[in-house]
Amino acid sequence: MASWSRERAEEIIAAHRAAEGAALPMLRALQEEFGFVPGETVPLVAAALNLSRAEVHGIVSFYHDFRRAPPGRHVLRLCRAEACQSMGADALGAAARERLRVGWGGTSDDGRVTLEAVFCLGLCACAPAAMLDGKVIGGLDPARLGALIDQARAP
């Protein structure tokens, strides 16, 4: 992830401006570059697409995949879809939030772990499931989740 740069943001916006339905690809590219959608990019995107700032903010806040703050060093995503819920994901989510002392979308005080909710990782047969830094993990239980969190928090 690169540090915020207005110049780089403007390059990304220009590269996606002509795409059909350009707002989502533009915002995804900004998040890919910076790790989140910096608030400073909202007026830039709005101007490029002839939208209001409120419309762009609405897109960013509506889609759960967009972050409005930099993530932690590691991102732990817990599935909250029905199959995982039926196998105990709600309790695992509560345990993760308590252990990290964050809400959904929050980052631990040490900046090491961001906890995100997702709605289906495609591992329904191995529920409950999670993803740590892009690696999917099925068959979670409290001990295995605790070990994942410890691994992510290790210096």
C-alpha cells in the first residue's frame, strides 16, 4: 500500500474516468493503492464524475468492502453468512471483537489487526470460515480463531 498522494489519486481517477459505471472501479483502485479510500479523494471522484460529494460518500459508506481509514497490518475477515452463522460464527465474531477490543471494521489499538465482517467466503461446507490477509480458513473453532489472532498480533 502506498502512502496518500493527491497526484497518485488523480492519476488513478483519470485512468478509470472513461469506464462505464466508473465510480466503483475508481474507488476500488483507490483502495487498492492506499489500503482505504481517503476522504480527500471523495471531492476528486465527485468532480471527475460530475457527482455530488454526498453521492460519492454514499457509495463508500454503503459498500462494506470500502474502508475509510487505513487497515491494520493484518486484516481478519469473519464470515457472517447463514451457513457460518448456523455453525457458530456469531459467537466467534463476539469472541474476536472482545479479544481485539474492537467493533466490526475496527483496528486493534496496536494497529496490527483490522476485523471485518464478510458475507460469504464460499466455504459453506467448512463453516465457520475466515480470511486472514487473503488466505481462507475453514472449520474455525474458538481455539483456532484465538491462534489466528495471536499470530496476527505477534511482533
